[in-house]
Amino acid sequence: MKCRTYFKLVLGLFWTCTAIFVEPIPAAAVDLVIDTDTGIDDAAAIVWLLSQSDYPVNILGIGTVFGNTSSLSAANNVLTVLDATRRRGIPVAVGAPEPISQPLNAGPLLGLRAPALLHGMDGLWQIGLQHPHAARDFDSRDAPTLYRDLGNEHPGATLLALGPLTNLALAFSRYPDAMRRYERIVIGAAAKYGGNRTPSGEYSLWQDPEALNIVLSSRLGPEIIVLPLDSFQKFSLDLDDVHALCDKGRDALKFICPALTTYVGNQLGPLIGRTRAWIPDVATAIYAMDSSLGTVQSGLIKAIEGDGIMRGHTEIALTLLERITLIASDSELNRLTESIFLDPSSYVAGVAGLLTREPDNATVVVDIDTQKMHELFRRAVTVNQD
């Protein structure tokens, strides 16, 4: 009886000490580098990243690229958002002003491009123009060089790409060893079933499809994760959502709320005619912090280059049949067909040869948990008034 009582006392003491001295190990912070063409959804994504406390993150640096606005205006917008979040210590580098191969055409009178319809003349509906920054405020390096240095200094970092991939392609071309030190590159671009620049081309990718193909060709490098339009369009807001967020918004969100309201309203207008406005870069940023919020498949992606009507169209092969038909020429498909009748074993070998010749080059996010993403976004950017 005494032994049993003594045993219970020792066991109780053990669990008490365990509860006191054994604390849960905190999640390791994600080292994050951001490449952005800072329009309104980019700004909302950066505000979320800097406001949220659910996921430890070290934002090491931010580079800008043409896209929603010029690369210089995008850099000014980043600094403007960093001012609003009181995080000016993050280096901001200006990157590529134009695509790798194709000219960047603009309107003849104001020098504007189509993204101005959603993002305004400066990318933030004049908020950026109202908060100009001097050249000395930007990092002295260009964006690809910044990515080189951060890749070498922080091996295993994640690179989050929210715009055209020109900076990444240039960095891979110039500094392949440094770029291979990144663990993941999370890209919000491309489309499997339909686009938003042409009927099949997603806008960021359409602007520089050559860049995507360069990045995807970087074999044995970081994992390339693509969150295409088919998935990121599921994270959406209407004007009631925006008003509810802005009414309770933290200062950083309130700062961009006028631009966000216009951005959402213009998507719901008669020209675009959506019932809910897409906020692509917020979805991409949240996924980069928590991959459990997406369903993924390994895939083979190819982008159509050039200046024809199919520019920026992406083929995203996820099934065996899609892979075979994307890789094989017509004559190869004909030979495979005949082998089924003449020598089935050679058919298997032929298919294996095709898949070996062009293995999968990306992880594709085919679905996202929009409810959880909305909850995370709302919790980070609003003040709890309950």
C-alpha cells in the first residue's frame, strides 16, 4: 500500500515537473524574400504578412518588377506600405523594368497599360504618388543581385513571387548557384482552364512567359510551387467584405482601404463583371506561410512564348494522359499507339521514356482552403472589437 502511494506521488511529481519545464517548441520562422509588382493585392499581401502573428516570418528583402505598375513605382509603393506598417528596415531593390524578350508597350498619351484599370496610374490609386521616396531610400543593388546575396546568406529561404517572373529568370541566369540555395519558390501565376489577359493567358505570366520557362528549367534547384488562377481566384471579396474589413481595420489596412475599395469595385463593374473580386496575392502569400491550406499535385508546366494570340497560355499537365500528349510529338504518339497492338511491353517502356525525358517541373496548388484563409486575413488586418 505504501509502495503504491509512493509510486503515485512520484508519478504526480513527474507530470507536474513535465508541465512546468517542458514547453512546446516554437515553430521556426520562415525566411522570406518577396518579388512583387506592387499593385493593390500585392500591398494587401504585404500588409497581411507584416500584421499577422500566426506564422513567424523574417522578411529578408523585397524586389520589384514591372507589371501592375512600373518597377520603380512598385518599389515606391513597397516603401509606402512599409512606412504604414512601421517596418522600414527591410531592403527594397528595384528590379526589371521590362520583359526579357518582348517590348513593354504603353499608351501613347499617358504611358499607361491595362493594369491601371484596376490599380490606378501608380499601382495604388495615387497613394504611392502622394508618398514619394528618394532614390537613396532604395537598396543600391538591383533585385536579382539582392536575391543572390540573400540566397547565399540565408540558405533554405522561401522566395514569394507575386508578379511577372523576370527578376527570378535573370537571377537564375546570372547566379544559378545562389538561386539553388532557396528551398522553395512560391509563384502566383499561370492558369490551367482560362485566363484573365486573354481567354487562356493569366496576366502576370502573359507579360513574360519566357521568364517562367527559364525558372522552370532550373532542374535540381528549389521546389517550384505554382498557385494558378484556377486556385487563387477562389480567394475573393465583395464590397460588403471590404467595408467590414476597413471598418475594423488596423492602421496599415485602413491606409490602403481607399485603393482596395476601388480595386474591388472595378472588378465588380460592367467591364469585368465579376460577382466577387479576386485578391490573388493574398492567397499566394498565405499559402506560402501555410502549405496545409492547399491541395497539391505534381505537374509538368509549359508556357507559350512569342507575341502571337496564344502568348502566355500555359499547359499544366497533371494526369498521365496530359503528360504524354504534352511531351510527345505526333509521330511519337502514333508509334505508341501501334505498340499497344504489336508489343504492349514496348508501350510501357515508351511512356516511361517520355516521362524521363521531361519530368515534372512544378508542384501545382489545385485547391485552397478559402474559409481558413479568409479567417487568417481578417484576424491579422482587423482590430478585435468583441
